[in-house]
Amino acid sequence: MEKETHFSFVETIMIQHAHPAKLTSDILGILIGWYFLWTHHLVLALIALFGASVLGTLLVWNKDIIQLYESPLGQWMIGQANPVNLIVRSIGFFWLCCGFWYHSAIYFPLGVVIIVLARFLGNKKK
């Protein structure tokens, strides 16, 4: 089987999520962003959420992603690069963030359920 060496922009970004630096940056940004949402500091939350994601992408931008693509996490991430999956998962993340902002016991599980359901939409095979 021939290795695929050309990826779309979205596929490249998704595969980069398998890199430890990108994964760590995203997780820290989400945790810090959720804290700021909980304390109603929207601007700081957006800076943490998006800033950490951009920083993580920049840290791994010129890295060879073939090795990441061949890893189990890379394969799983490329399966999540489906546009429908990304949209549904983003909607779920929005509701989860609303749960932090409103301190809502309803929005938290709603967001989690939507995110989990989105995982099943994007299992395309390469």
C-alpha cells in the first residue's frame, strides 16, 4: 500500500493534533479558556482558546506529519477531518462552553453528547 504524502489543509491541521506539543497546547488552552468562561472573562477565554490552538499549530507547522499520520492517534484524527464532523463537534464545543459561562448543568451534558455523536460522523477511511 502506497503512503499518502499529500494532505488537504484541514487534514494537515487534524493530523497535527496528534503531535504532543499541539495536543498539550490545545488542552492547556481549553482548560484555561474554560476557567475564564466560568469567571465571565470572555476576551481572556477567547485569547486562551484560540491563542493556544494557534500557538500549537505554529509549534508543529513545519514538522513532518507522515510519522504522525501513521500513528494510531494520527489515523483517528484524519478520520475526524470530515466537514460534517467538524461542524457538529464545534456546535457541541459551543454548548459545552455555554455550560461554563452559565454554570449550567444542562448545557454541559448537551455539549458532551453532541461532541461524542460527532465522533461517529467522521470515521472516513483512508
